[in-house]
Amino acid sequence: MKKLKSNLQNMVLVLVGVALICGGTLAYVNQLTKSAIDEQAKKTLADGIKAVLDADDITVNSTSEKKRIVNGKEQTFVIYNTDKGVAVQSTDPNAFSGNLTVLVGFDGEGVIKGYTILAHAETPGLGAKVTEWFQEDQPGNIVGINPAKTNLTVKNDGGEINAITASTITSRAFLRAVQQAYSTFVEEKANLSAADTDK
């Protein structure tokens, strides 16, 4: 086989060919794994809803989305109304390493039944402690708290919650996400009550 002449045109053609082959391979692999990834995401969410509502068996009666402006940015909140309470998915974009997405479970009175972190990019050993720091029997416990009756901010800011040691930014982002989840829960509860009254 004759060696290609080393010039700009040939180098560009070779690079374009390699890029097309790599892109096609990645698209093919993505298509092969997409359904498995989607199924795993659904299972993770279902397990998360069970965990935050502290129940082994949950029936999701309805799912809805609410878009609200928070600190000048539009955010989407996902509400899962179940037979055991309400779970709300909330994201704060201002954690130390970007978005922090949390799923919070509330009983009918707004008391936090549990939470789970769905996504974060926080520093291992520091901000990543958010997955357990605010759980029951931990230093920053929020389980069993009603945000309407408790100042859900870190003690450094005059609140009642212990921040993660050396990770105040992550703690603030987490508590903002939980507070926004609670506000969404209150709004959803008011909408459901209004709908029941209209009937």
C-alpha cells in the first residue's frame, strides 16, 4: 500500500475519518446501553422514594413537575405523591462543585421523613459526607424536623443545623435544596387542597 503524502489535506482527512469512526462507535455503544441505564435510573429513583419515606412498599399516585424561579434562576422540582407521603426532588446549583440534587420525603404535616442524595460532585471525605451527615443520629440530623418550625440553615448563619466540618458551602447548598423541596411540598399541598375544595 502506498504511503499517504504528508500534507495538510491528508492529515485533515485522516483525522476526520478517525473522528467519524470513534463517534459512530460511541453512538452505537450508547444506544446499546441506554435502556439498561434508564432502567437502573428508574430503580434508583424507586429505591430512593422508599428510603426517604421510610417504607418497604410504595404506591406512587401521581408525579408532577413545578418550575419556579429561585435566586434568579429557573429550577425544576419533581413531586412524587404516594400513599406514604410526598417525595420532592430538588437541586441547588451552588454547591462547592456545582449541582447537588436531593430527594426529600415529607409526611402529611411537612415533617422530614428522610432524604437521599441523587447526584453530587462534592469532594470525597469533605462535601461528599452530605450523603450521611444530615441523616438520623448524625451531627446535622434533619430527619423528624418540620422546616416550618425550625430554622433550616447552618449555625454559622444563625440557624439550628450543624454544618459538615470544613464543608459549609456544601451544607448551605444542601439545606437550601431541602428548604426549596419543602416550599414545593407546601405549594403542592395547597394546590391539592384547592382542587379538593373545587370538587
